[in-house]
Amino acid sequence: MTARGVAAVAAATLVLAACGNGGDDPDPAADDDTASEETQDDDAEATGAAGERDLTLEVGTVLPQTGALAFLGPPEEAGVLLAEKHINDADMGITVNVTLGDSGDPDNRAYATTVPQLLNAGVNVIVGAASSGVSKLFIDEVVAADTLMISPANTAPEFTDWEDNDLYWRTAPSDLLQGEVLGNLIASDGVVNLGIIYLNDAYGTGLEAQLTETFEAANGTIVASESYNAGDTTFDAQISSVMAQNPDAIALITFEEATTIIPALDAAGFDTGSLYFVDGNLSNYGDEFDAGLLEGSKGTQPGPDLGDDFRGELNDVWTAAGNDELEDWNYAAESYDAVMLSALAALAADSVEGPDMAAKMQEVSGGTGGGEKVSDFAEAAQIIVDGGVVDYDGPSGPITFDENGDPTEATIGIFEYDGNNELVRQN
């Protein structure tokens, strides 16, 4: 997948388009921060039979309840539970049953127990993992079981070319997109000399490479780029190496390790208002740090502004399950849309078998078929039952899968920390 970068970042959110392997870079729309790729046919062509459906879709999640990305678990699971509620409330011939499971991380390996349990229980769809590094460790097992797998948060570029029998899909954009937005944001802020500390895994190396390429293309200089390994608990060597080069700013491509790195940078005398964050660590830190510690620092996060109504519904379904209120919203919409798209694919195929649903995923997202645009599940289901084709646009965006299972349109939000170490979306 490739994407054309922007010369500078002036808005809080950029909608970029990507293309499949071997394609040309799309041209940005003139005088607009939105670029689009026409992938639909001119006329909708129904490929499924009309008629009522009677399907049961078993969905299992492999999302982080523990480990380095545990802060992403609640919003992602809430998104899945809300989709389950909306689909079942619609009563359109498909019932969704969700089983929540823990992915953990490469260190605690919770996925090694969760995935076999879900597959043995006969789930039709696995939603997860959040971490690209974790997904790499079990994707082949899921594919071998002919089970559909949809990640709401995998961003490593290498999944584009994975040998997955078309069973792997993701509702989050490749880091080729986030890296471009982040690199241009940093350059547009006037940073000349940038240091990077990044996780040495599929996620970290891919995002670091794209950030470096974009920032250097904007005439910036990467003065130091230091990696660490999953499970590391001290980062003195990386911090010393980066600090020795006197960077204007430091980009942290990490997971929860940021909570250790940030105080260490502060103790070393670095201005912690000159940090840049990514989706793996962009969180509301609140009183976890001294007031004002992160004020002025910025970061990027795939996904549009969810709006109060959707956030309220997420909170309602999450607290109704006995949980505390949500504090973060990362990848909630992408998780919601993962379940919605799998259910619509099942309806279009009139089957919950993995390969059958996979054959309809691109169509129901609008990537093929020229379907009718719709954002409401009941309306979309009715179109399919009547023999039509849908192009589902969800709260995470248009999605529009390409032949590799990647979304070809994505929104990258830009955030800044306030004096309370809380995120404020910029626009």
C-alpha cells in the first residue's frame, strides 16, 4: 500500500486515501484535505439472493485485557458489545453472540490460551488483536481454521501482503498513513532535529520507518533513533543516546512503556512539552503525572471524532456490563465496525462460514459492487434481504476495503495535551 503525504499539517484531521499494491499514489483533492479513491462500480449489482435470513454469528475477541496495551481493551471491547446490541436489536435475521477474550501481549502470551479456546468453541469471527506484534503470532492459526479475522487496530504495513487466504481484514489504516501525518505534523511545528525512541516489533519498526522517511522528506533531520525490546523495563541507554544529540523534540513510538520513559526524560532535563505520541501510547494521563508535565505535547490517532452520542452509547453498554466508565476511546469505532461489517458480510453471503463471509467483505464496505451508502445496520440489512448491495460507512469512516483487506480511506486525528495531561482534539 502506498499513500501520498501532505506538505504540511494545518487541520486536526486529515482524510487520506491509499491504494493496493502496484497502484499509483492518489492525488490530493485541490484546496481540500480530503483525497478519495473511486473503487465502486457505476451501478450496484446484487450478488446474493433475496430472502429472509436466519443466521447466528459467533464472535470472539482477542483484545488486550492485560499487558502493554491494556488501556486499549475497554474501548475496543465496548465497541464490540455495542455492535452486538445494535445488530440484535435490529432483528434482521442475524443474531450475534460475543465471547470476550484476552490477547495479552508477547510477554504474557494470553492469546496462546484464548485463540485455541475460541477456535475450539467454533467462533465464526475473531476480532483482534490490537497489537500488530500479537496478531503476527496467531494469524496463521486462525487462517488455517478457515476463520474470519478482523483487527480494529493492527497498523503494521506487512499485513497488506500476508498470505491469509483473504481471511484477514483490518478496519485501522496502515502506518504508512499515520507515519506520514505524524512526520508532517512535526515538521510543520518547526522541529528541525528529531529524536525517536521506538519499540522493536512489527508496529514500532514500521511506524518509525515511515515517520523517518516523511520527516526527512520535509527537510528534517533524525538525530538519533533508538529501539528497545518488548518486556524491557529500563530505557536509560536509549534516553542517553537520544539526549546526547540535543533534539528539538522526541517522538515516542511505544506502548505503556511511555509511562516509564516520560518521567525519565523529565528527570534527564528534557522538555516534556516537546514530545510526540502515537496511537500505541496516546492516552489521557490525567493525574498519573504532575500537572502540566505533558502540556503542549502532541500525538496522532487514527479515527474521526466520535461525537457525544456514540461515546454515550459506548459508555452505557460498557457500564451495563459492570465496568467503570470509559476513559479512552481509542479504536472503539473500528471495533464496532469490525463486527458490523462481518455481520453484513454474513447476511450478503447468507452464511457464517469464514471463506463465505470473506468473499463479501470488500463488497459490503463499498470496495466493489457500487452499493447503496448506508450507516444504519437495520437499513443495510434490509437492502441485503431485498437482494441489493450495501456500501457501509460506519463511525470509524468510509473504510472501503481494497483487495488486500486494508481500508483505503482513513481519518488521522491530531491531539494536544492540556495542562491536566488530558487530550484535546485539534481543529
